[in-house]
Amino acid sequence: DWTPANIVEDSVEAIRAQVGDGRVICGLSGGVDSAVAAALVQKAVGDQLTCVFVDHGLLRKGEAEQVERDFVAATGVDLLVVDAAETFLAALDGVTDPETKRKIIGREFIRSFEGAARQVVGAHADEEAGVEFLVQGTLYPDVVESGGGEGAANIKSHHNVGGLPDDLQFALVEPLRALFKDEVRAVGEQLGLPAEIVWRQPFPGPGLGIRIIGAVTRERLEILRDADAIARTELTAAGLDRDIWQFPVVLLADVRSVGVQGDGRTYGHPIVLRPVTSDDAMTADWGRLPYDLLEKVSTRITNEVRAVNRVVVDITSKPPGTIEWE
Ligand code: XMP
């Protein structure tokens, strides 16, 4: 029967059979799917695997460290980190349109990943096998959605790398193809991955870039990161992580309102809390968070995050509102 231990054992065998002596590359996003896929491949073929983490500078507080430090400690993977924050910020300079932001982030992500992949390929160019395989964290629902063609690269979102250039053609290794999300999490726990990764709520590939309404700057990212960390910490402290599907925190960077903080008048930015419940993100209801939790989050954010003097709650369902603001 299907226990996490059995799933691990079977996939390790299948990966070894597919990969043989070949070299494998895997992109990590900070999310659970790519982490579990990478950990399975690592268990199967160990040092034949190189992971690539493109840090686009749009992750939340602590997430880059979770990949670079905690995931590496838990699995022992060989990790190539691309610190691309400057590149992404420069490319996003002054851009406010949501779709343009997404396109830029997607394009830069693929560029950065390609650069790193070339580096890995180059490092093993003298070996007979070379780098032949690319790991993808495709889940069963993705397979069904995309028609289930064997090896069909899923390019639904930017961090699923697809459409690579000719000199970077790999066979896909997709160890999660038969699994649902809850099984992926169970496998992640079985493999000893950090709980923050295994239980991470969905987070969009474009990251905080689409949670700053207005142009993305380093300062604005800092503000949003601090506010978001407070909201997440308090949600966890209230024991509600698994009752809430997702809890976006949004910075209205081009909006200001008057407030009084400390000794005087302020003219700061609003933060929007967007807790939602959902089964699949296709539809969602606004999350009824307890008033005392909302009060705590509001008080802490306005006390601890300078530049924010107002906290509002989004009580729109999907439809008509989407989960993200952009
Ligand atoms: P919306 O905002 O359309 O979001 O209700 C539905 C779900 O998708 C996530 N999302 C994304 N995920 N790349 C991703 O990987 C994206 O570009 C993207 N945009 C939205 C969103 O967080 C929610 O879970």
C-alpha cells in the first residue's frame, strides 16, 4: 500500500533506472514541490545532482535562507545560488503594470536559470554522460490539466522552466507525477525536509513583485517583507496555518493616508491583509480571522514597520476578486 516510505522507495528506484550515470539539474523555487522533487533525486543519485536556486530578491523574509541553509543541511544537495536581485530590480525599475511585471520577472527568471544551467553543463562537459536530465516538480493534477502527454513540460507559471534553448535540452525527471499535494507533503516529511518548506502555503512565482501595488523598489520590498513576516508569525502563533489557504499581504505603495503615530502626524502607506480559504485557488472565500488576531497583526505592523500607518482587511471573495491583487 501507499505509505510515504513506500513512495520514497519506489521513486528512488525509478529515478535510478531513468537516470543511470547521467547528470541531473534541478531548479529550486523555495516551494514544496521543487524541494521534494530535488530531495528524492538527491536520495536516488546523490552527487549526480546539482540544484540551482535563482534568488530574484522577491521572496519573503527567511525564504532564501530556508533554501540555502536549511534545505541544504537537510539533504546535502550541491546547490548553485544565483543572486539575481539587482538584475530583477533593474529590469522592474518604474514598472507598475501587473502583466508587464509578470512578463519581466518570467523573462529574467528564465535568463538567470539558463545562465546557471550553462554553468553546470560546462562544469561537466568533459564527462561522457554530461548533464542530460532536468527535474520538474510536476504533480498529478498538473499532468491531468495539461493533457498528460509523456514528459510534457508544464509552463503554466514562470518557475516551471520550459522552452529552453536548443543547447539546453534535457530529458525531464518528474518524480511527483503520480502524487497529489498532500502526498508530496507526506513524502517531504518522510525525507526530513524543514517544516517551513513542507507546509509552505502556495506562493506565486513572481513573489512580492505582484504584492507591491506600484513600482517595485528595494525599500518597498523591505517594508512589505517586514509586514508580511509579522502577519505570518501571528497566524502561526494563533494555530491557524492549516485553516487558511493563503495569506497574501499587500503594500499599496502609491497610496498614502494621514495618521498619528508617536508624537505626530504621519503620511504613510496602507497594508492590506488578504487571508483566504480555498480548496484549489480557482475560487476562494475571504478568511474570517479572529478579531484578536487581526488586532494583534494591525498593532504590530503599525508599531514595528515605519512607513505603514494603516492596516486594512480585504473581504472580497474570488470571484470577483482574485487571490492576488495583481
Ligand atoms: P489568483 O490571484 O489568480 O491566484 O486568484 C490563484 C493562485 O495562483 C497563484 N498565482 C501564481 N502562481 N505564478 C505562480 O506560480 C504566478 O504567476 C501566479 N499568479 C498567481 C496565487 O498565489 C494563488 O494561489
